[in-house]
Amino acid sequence: MRWLPSLATAALAVLAPALAGAQTKIDFFFPVPVDGKLAREMTRLVKVYNDSQKDVSVTAVYTGSYDDTKLKAQAAASAGKPPAVVLMSANFVLDLKLSGDLISLEPMLKTDGTTRGQFLADFWPALHANATVDGELYAVPYQNSTPLLYYNKDHFKEAGLDPEKPPQTWAELVADAKKLTKGNGDSVERYGFGMPEGYDYMGWLMEALTMSNGGQYFNDEYGGEVYYDTPTMLGAAQFVEDLVFKHKVMQQGVVEAGGVSTNFLAGKTSMVLLSTGSLSFVRDNMKAAYGVAFVPRNVRNAVPIGGGSLVMFKGLNDEQKQAGWKFIKWLTSAETLAGWSRFTGYFAPRKSSYDLPEMKDFIAKNPDAKVALEQLPYAKPWFATYQTVAVRKALEDEMQAVLNGKKKAPQAIKDAQRNADALMKPYVDQTALKLP
Amino acid sequence: MSSIATGAPPLDDLRPVRRLARRRLGRRALPFILLTPSLLLLAAFTYLPVVRVIWDSLHEQIHGSRESLFVGLKNYIGLFSDAAFLQSVVNNLLYAATTVPISMALGLLFALALQHSSRFNSVMRALLLFPSMVPLVAAASLFFFIFLPGVGLFDYYLAKIGLRGANWLGNPDIALWSLVGITVWKNAGYYMLFYLAGLQTMPGEVLEAATIDGANGWQRLRHIIVPLLAPTTAFVLVIALINALTQVDHVIVLTKGGPSNATKLVLYYIFEQAAENFAAGKAAAASVLSVGFLLALSVVSLKTMERGSHAAS
């Protein structure tokens, strides 16, 4: 047993750094909405951070989808073990703040001797609204996306269209889609246009369409108002209805995101609206030549952002708060964000990330990422209201009825508005309608 | 013991009686001592949560405030004025009324066809049982690609025989029936297993006697096999009904209750209220109702099952 002492020495050597000094341990919950290699990359990043300093030890916990992450973080918080940092869907921030789950980040800004304005200045303007609630910072943007038009260049050539001139307006979109649609009568072999119409995606794309029509979708400074029954939304809803029933360039009924991307890759749909988050997936799997372009406009160019932000949960002690904030600042440094953006296909929320040489190289090599970047100045906030999910579904259920020919657009938006108003009434009664 | 054996214990000596009483007490306590571990676990993970859910269902936590108010039956009344809940009940009834009889009938049919052991039959049994061994989540993910409109496997083979497919999951008139199809595919083989076991225990002489009396195949099935399988049928019925209320994986994976609420089952409604709409009270009320329904169902069916097995024996 002569090896025993040397083993003990070795064990001590390994354990000593961990025992020495008061290290703060914190949990970091993160979802991966896209695929498994992102989870591995995130685990690697956290290891790099842990190795780079000795004050904070972060445990990265993979928590499934955005929805699962919200549930698990809330469950952990109510069990008295709140995660210090959570990567949360950016449009859940308002709801979570209203239910008292999140802490304001203003005190940390104060300790750092900075202001919200200074802190957010480097982030794209469209991201500011989803990071703040009632004029206070509650979230730091981390990974973001916008919708984008993907089109099959081979189909464009075949239909006699210029593959370098994708449609820029709704009128051009309809004209091109008609030429790209193949088949006779009811049996369509190839559709000119398609978009995901399942829950979540549908609401996001309706926001893109109504904004491209000059609209706003929701009041980005007050959680109790959506603009469903408006001329801009009517135009967007009627446009969707017409694509199916009048122009016959889009499949009838609801098609989920997985179906839309499969159809696009298989050459069964020529143009699709998908997230910029799908860029690396399409780049890796598309056999035909493809291009990307801005979401076509009717009145103006405008798209909503989507994606995730870092938030901190209530119930942490001061050391954990400081440790969490330190980690957030490291994760959202221009360098870390640039690396994550190149790896995932999300765009980096900091403008300065794009000034880094490795990022300039990347953009030069990937013209599709350049288009996504150029669309960013036209980006607007993501809808977030009291009861975000239910209010979103109020519109989505009606639009799904429109897509199936069960309702006409004018009636659908009226019903959506009525249902959404009923959902938000408790909040409106407590706030805007609570009068002296 | 000797005094007891004589049957006349001397009145002044009560020790043996006390000993007996003590032993009786020990005997009565023993089962409880043995049950304690599982009772504790049941209390922690079943009974307490049930109590908590009932308590939650009588309270309302207003989203945006931390307070929890006692509201009596308001959550329950709210459920019945919520069109989405009523539709989920209707959907669930339709779903149960189709999946349960169809998969049970198929299960019985498979069992009758494959009851005799042969190499071919055991291969067929394994093949039919296979879907029930695939987790529902995995099965649903597979069916996502089978049901893809236009490019999916289902449409591909329909096109081969000259038929045009539909938007299986994207049309509210069809989507629920697509889910019914997956459920039947998944469960029929499992129910076959119970019927096979039931058929093994069937007394051969009864069937032989019937054959000698000139009963044809249909008559034997109608008047002997099916009545003798009654206990099995009662058991499978309970399992199938419970499945229809407690399985929701395919809804989550394939449709999320859509399009336009067409595939929203009660369990998914509960999930939605609790996880998405911050309406814990409403979710709890719907849970109490569905658990109450399941409880009533199992009590009634266990009773009939007992009666059925007496009748059979």
C-alpha cells in the first residue's frame, strides 16, 4: 500500500484549488431550441468561463425547450433554489416580471457606475423593448433572430425568373409565387410559397406581415394592448387568406415549421419564410442553390426580433447576485457573442461584435448571413403582453381557421381581438382602467 | 397454551389471555408496520399532492400579484364557461369513443387469429406488439414525417394507388382522426396481449362440447368465447379508458392542441392553463375533475370486474 500516500497527495492537489477561497456556486439554466450540438457548445463555453477565474463556479443545466426552461426555473425558484441566470425566451420576460419571478438589474448597473442607456447603447435598438419592463432593465439579450425569405434559385431559373432578384414587395411575391407554383387544378406538385403556421411561429410571422404592412401588432410599452382588429392586421390576414384561396400559391391548412423546411429542402416549395436561426440548418442540408432576402413589404420593411435573453430569478443572496451578474457580463461580451453567433446562426445582439475581424471574415464568406445582418436596422420588438402565450394563441387559432377556409379574414381578426381583450382584462382593470 | 388446549382456563390465571391479546394486537399492527414505507411514499407523492390540488382548485392566484384568494367553486364554474375547456372535453370524448372500441376490437381479432402457437404466429405477435414498445413520444415524432402533407410517406403511398392525400395534421376536420389512428396503431397490439392471455385460460372442453353440439365458428365466438373473456374485456376497457385520458405526448409533439383547438385533449388543456396561462386554479380544478372521473371509473369497473369474474367462474 505504498501508493496510498501518493494517491492522497494527488487527490489533495486536485481538490485544493476548489477548497481554497470562498467560491460562489451558481446555476445557469439554458434551453436549446434548435439542436444538440448547441448544448455541447454551451457546456464548453461555461467550462472556459469557470477555468478563466476562481471567484464564480457556474453549473450549466440543460433544461430542454424555452417552455420547459420557464417551467423548470419557476419550479426551482418556488422550491427555494432559484437559478442565478436563465436564458429565457425574450417575450416571456414581461409575464415573468409581472408574476414577480425576476429581479431588476438596475442595482447592478448602479454598482457598475453605468446607466441603462449606456449599457444598452451597444445593443441593436429593436432589442431594447424586450429587455426592459416599466422602464427598468430585466434582461440582457443573448441570441436573436428575425424572419427571412428563403428561395430556391434553381426554381427561379426554371420559371424564367431572375435568381438574383427575389421579390421585394407583396405584389412581386404573389407574381413570382404564381409562376413558381406547378400543377394543374387541385393537384399541386409544387407550391410557390409557404410559411410555418403552427403555434408560436404563426404569431411571429403575423407580426412580421402586419409590421410590413405598416402596423404594430402590440403596444410595446404597455402589456394590455394588442392591435388585432386594425386595417394593417386586416391586410396581413387577408393577404394570407388570398395566398391560399385566391392566388392558390400556398398549401391549404396548417403546416408546421418542420414541414415547411422539409418541403423547401425537398424542392416542393419554392419560397418560404423561416427564422434566421434556420440559416445554418439550410446551409448544411440544401442541395439546390438557394438565396435569402428581406421579408417582402407592402408598406414598409419591418420584421420582429425573436430569441432569448439572460434573466436573474428572485430569491438569490447578494453573493449569488454578484456572481450571476459577472457571468452575464462575460457571456454578453462582444467576443463571446460573436463566437456564439458564428456557431449557431443567431445574430449577435451587440453591434460591436460585427467590428471584430473574425466576424468580418465570416460575413464576407457567408453572403446569406450578410442579408440577415442588413435586415436588422428594420427590426422591431417581439410581442410581449400580459398572458403573452394565450393572447398570441387568440390570433393564431383564428388564423388557422382562415387557412382552413373556415373563417374569412375580417371576421377572424374581430374574434381574435375580442378574445385577446378578454384575456388581458384583469391586467387592464388593474392598470390603465384603475382610475382615481 | 396447555390451558387453552383444555378449553377451560382457570379464572384466576389471566396471563395466557393477556399474552393472546398482546399477540393479537401484534398481529393487527404487523400489516401496518409492513405497509408504513409504502404508505409514507404514497402520502408524500400521491395523497398530499391530491389534497394540494383540491386546495389549489378552490383558490385563485391573480397573475401579476402574489396573493392567493379563496374563491370557492369559481374555478369550476369558470371551466364550464370556457369554450376551450368544453371543446377539449368533447374532443376527449370523441377520442375515447373511437380509440377504445377500435383498438380493443383489433386486439381481440389479432388474439383470435394468433392464439395457436406456431413459428409464424409468434413472429406476427412480436410484429403486432412492436408499436406498443415504442415510446409514444418517439412514435409521434415518426408520424410527424409520415403525415407530412405532400412529401410524407403516407401521401407517397396514397399517390401510388392514385389517391390524393390530405393535410393530416393541419386540417381541424382531420387532425383528431390522425391522432386516433396513431393511438389505435400503438395500443391494439398491447390489448392483444391481454386477450391472448385470456384465451390461454379458456377451458377447452366447453368449446369442444359446443363444437360437438354443432355450434359454428361465429356462434362459438358470440356465445362462448366473448362471454368467457368478459373479465379480460373489463380489465382492458379500464386500461384503454385511462390511456385515453392520461396520454398526451402525441398531442404535444404533433399539434399542440391545434389547429384551432381541434386536437386539444383535457390533459393538454390542463398543461396549457398551468404552464402557459398562469392559471393554476383553473388547471387544478380541471385536474380534480379528471382525477375524480378516473377514480369513479376505476371503482365502477373494478366492481363489475369482480362480478364478471364470479359469473365466469
